[in-house]
Amino acid sequence: MSSAVSATLPGDPPGGRRAAWIWGIGVAVYFVAVIFRTSLGVAGLDAADRFDVNASALSTFSILQLLVYAGMQIPVGLLVDRLGTKKVLTIGVVLFTVGQLGFAFSPSYGMALVSRALLGCGDAMTFISVLRLGTRWFPARRGPMIAQFAGLIGMAGNLVSTIVISRTLHGLGWTTTFAGSALAGAFVLVLVLLFLKDHPEGYEPPPAEHAGATYVRRQIAAAWREPGTRLGLWVHFTTQFPAMFFLLLWGMPFLVEAQGLSRAVAGELLTLIVLSNMVVGLVYGQVIGRHHAARAPLALGTVGATALLWAATLAYPGDRAPMGLLIALCVVLGACGPASMIGFDFARPANPPERQGTASGIVNMGGFTASMTTLLAVGVLLDATDDNFRIAFSSLFVLQALGAVQILRLRARTARRERERLVASRVEAVHVPV
């Protein structure tokens, strides 16, 4: 009887090796998407020369990509809830591969913008799908660690950009580098089509009612009403962007032009951010898995440490910050990605399985909206101040302050709702109908 009952609980699958294999395919797609997303970060100076554009026009590449990404999050969440992971990932792989290939052969700035928009659209379909895949194949208690592992592997994609893409770009040239990397998209597309499954056998999700616009509005409204969803969005908003805007575009120009470092040394510092991210992700996943109450302190601690190191770097009295301070900054920036994953740990218990995609989409909008805003502000301020990086980068403190206030405002309400939900679930478990 117990096994029959467990087989009817799609929200608590057993996990195991097959789950790891299926989930690994989804994560491989996300890995490739991150390579494509961050490849411009090491090619920013080359792109400025290739398309003969200034700082504002250069930042438009990443802004447009993130604008499409952020704008797609809720629609993608709804698509994942309705169509399942495999179909959405398939569409995503096709789009970001075509975008990367188009970027390789773009003859003009306008065509390159179109290609980055396609890439952003496909990229937008990956992470939420991977989170949904994890909830369908692994027990709920594994959620925090699964999310952190997904983020860790995604950052490994960033590592490929900072090490491999940057080297091949200067050894093989623009077209060969970006066209060659597009082959990775074709490879993961084959894996998705041949092997990916939405859920284990016997753990099919219950059928959901899809009544057009009414259903969409109901899903979004129900997810937004949960304080855990809103807290998750603000945690993601506040923690992700201080490292994202740096890795995605402005890190290399800042380190080379403002700090006087060589491209090789600047690349090593960007790599340090990625390596720190991977280590901190493992630590945060373990801590949150064992101590659920540590989520908000870890998020707020990361925000505070990031603001402190950025302030020390930008306010340093000399023309250039010492290497020790830059290293400390990069190590702390590595904690931003894992801290942003905490946002999903607030939204996940606040929403039922049939609404997980929608809630994750709302959360995921946060950090990318903040990153897009910062990329735009930095580009405009650099042009307006004759490339004064100290003034331009100070814009990040405004968004950090806004996000920290919202986190403090929502954390108590979210904790109260989680306690109420836990008590209710225990009562239901005790009073089982016979």
C-alpha cells in the first residue's frame, strides 16, 4: 500500500541515477546557454572595434539580451507549467544556437543586435526548465542543493567563456570562435530530443486547467500573492546583478582601462569570480539544506559584503586599487550567484507543483532586471563622464539599497506563512482519511 501511495505523489519522486542523468541533460543545456550568454563579456573590446560603437551602444548588446531574457521569464514559466520541460528546452536550444551562429556572421551592428535578442530569448527558456526538471525528478528536500548545483554548473559555463572563448577569440578570430561554439548547441539539442523526459514513470503531474488568458492571470496572481514569491524576486534582484553586470560586459573594460591591468591578468580575475562562485555555491547549498532559517541572513550578508568591497574599491584614494583589494572584490562577487539562488528557495515552498514554473519565472526576473538596469546606467554614465568608472559603477548602490529594504520588509511575513503551511501539512499528515 505504501509504495502505491508514494507512486501517486508526483511532488516527491525518489531521485536516483536515472534522475541524475535526465537532470544532467537539462543542466548541460543551461551550461551551453551560459557560455553563449557570457561570451560577449570577454569580447566587449573586440565588439566595440568590430562594429565601431561607443560604450552606450556596446552596452545595448547586453541590455537587449537581458531585456528579452527578463521579459520572457513569466511567459516561459507559464509555458513550462503547461507544455513541460522537454518542449520548452527544445525551443530554447534552437533559438540560442541560431542567435550565437548569427552573431558570428553578423556584418553590421543591427544584425548583431537581432542575434543577441534571439540568444536571450532561447537562454530565457533554460534555467526555469532546469529548476522544474529538478522538482519533477528529485525529492523536495533536495531542492536547495539541486538549485545550487545548477547555478554552479552554469558558472562553469562562464568559466569556459573567460578561459576558452577569450583565448580562441584572439587566436582564431571572431567568426571562427562564435560559429565554432554554436556546435555545442547542436550537440545538446540531440541529447534533449533523444533522452530527456519530463518526469519519471508513475509520477505524472495532475492535469491542470488551461483556460486561456483567464488561466494565465490566475496563475500569475496566485504566485504573486505569496510573500515568498515576492521575497524571492527581491533576493534575486539584490544579490545577482553586482557580479552579473561585471562578468557580462564591464569587468574586462574596468580592469584593463581603469585599473591598468593586462588582458591576461584581467581574465584571471574574472576566472576567480567564477571559481569563487562554484565553491560558495556548494557551501550555501549545504548550509541551507541543513538550516532553512539561514536563507535570509546569507542573502543579506552577501549584499552587505558586496557593497562594502565595491565601496572600498571605488573609493580607494589612488588612481588604481591594489591587487589585494581587487582579489577580495572578485572573491566576494563570486558569492552573488549562489546568493541569488536563495530566491528560488523562498518561492518553492510558497507555491504548489503546478505553479512552480510561473513562480520561478517571477523570481528570475529580479536579478536580470537589475542587471539590465545597471548595464544601461553604467554605459550612459561612462559616456557622460568621459569614462569615469568610479561614478558609473556607483549606480549599483542605489539598486542594492532598494533591494535590501524590500528583503527586510518581506522576510517576517514569509517566515510566518511558511510556519502556517508547515503546521497545516503536519495536521493533514496525521489526519489521513481511512
